[in-house]
Amino acid sequence: MDVSFLGGPKPQRGVGVVAPFDFALDRELWRWVPDHVSLHLTRTPYVPVEVGLDLARLVSEHETLGEAVRALGATGPEVLAYACASGSFVGGLAGERAMCAAMRRAGELPAVTTSGALLQALSELGARCIALVTPYTRSVTESLEEYLSEAGITVTDRAYLGLTRHIWKVPYRDVAAMAREAGRSGADALFISCTNLPTYDIIPQLEAELRIPVISANQVTMWAALARLGTRAVGPYQALLDPAARVWPPADVPEALPPEDLPRERSKEQEGWA
């Protein structure tokens, strides 16, 4: 059968994504991406270090970033995104800016990081006081608070899991529980940190319950990268993506998540929840 009349695939615009070696949520990133954009992902080299401040520094070294960006060059992206929250906030504001500069030098393209995108998103939402949810240890969570404080953002409350591995396995139930714990502190918005933490499906429900914008690491990364392309991220009724979603309806949303998203019990690795 001759299919030449179909003309081949439609033109795509590319986003080059640098992720840590243990990143496991590729499919979640794609869910914010419109059909005419493709993601081209590469990962930093493996190092036998648990999630913590040392790992954050290792996966954000400029030499590592440069090698990853050069590898992405073969796919012809138009913008670069570093998809790791801790790796981009561990060096403070100056460290985040230096990372973007290193990526721009290596790829000669616009570059964003998760933590830089977070500040852009908070500015877009007019949020100066936020609540935090993280899967991190206390020391990594405090490093995030220091980064935000340096940018003039006040943290009203926080909840964290204390995990050092397998973060992508955390179920929606635990993320939602932490959000409800931290999100009733009078904050302007709530940020769910870590690109390895699943968040896509629970953002609209949490926004309806808490009546404040809820943003996540993967969401802000894709939102900022796609904005550099002059296009918009897609997502169901999320305040960052849709100004109409910033007008809160009556808070009568049921608290239960879909049964398939709820684990039967908390795993031992998550006993550090605080």
C-alpha cells in the first residue's frame, strides 16, 4: 500500500531535557507537552550516592551539564531544561544562574532549571508566602527554604518524607496528605518539590481543596521551557496554566482520591514523614 500521500510526520519543536540518572517520571513530563513539541531527554552519569545534598551537587556540576547538553545537540532542540529541583537550588540563586549560563554556553540555546522556573511561576502567581511539600531529608528541605528566602519568598509551613531513594514510588495518597498538612497555613501557594515525585493528577484536586495555587517541580519546569518556545503547557484546570482556574469554587470537593491511586499501607521507606 502506498502511504506517501500522508507526507510523513508533522514538524516538531524540541525541548532538550537534562535529568538526574535516577529520574523515573519521563511519562509525567510528557503530559504537560502539546502535540507539536517533542522532549529529548538525557541523564547525568550514575554515581553511587543516596539522595541528599552531596548528590544534588554532583548532578549539577557544570562539566556534567555541558556533556549532557552537547549530547542533546544532535536532536536539534530549541530550548534546554534542567529537570531537577535539588540540583538547581543547592547552590542558591547564584548557583542556579551559573547553571543556566553553563548550559547556554554548551548548547548556545535558551536554558531553564526547575528552581529558576519555580521563582518565575511564583512571580506569575503573585505568591510571596508559600507552603512546601518535599520527599527529601530535613537538610535538603532546609536548603530549598534557604534558596527561597534568598529570593524573598517566605515559607509558612512544610512537610517532608525524609527519603533518600525510590522517590518516584511515593503514591499520590502520601503527596496529598503532606499537602493538606502544610497547605492550611495561610500561604499564597503550595509547592511540591522534586521532579521524581508524581504530581500531575492531584494538582487540580488539591487546588480545589486548599483554595490556593498548587505547583510542582515537573509542572513549572515544563511550563517555563515551553514558554521559551512561545507555546503553552497543557494540563487539566491547573492555576499556573489557566488563569480561569485561579478563581476558586466552593470547597466541596471530596477528599478521597481514586481507589487505584491509594496504597493499602505506607511503606517502611516513608516512615520519616514529618
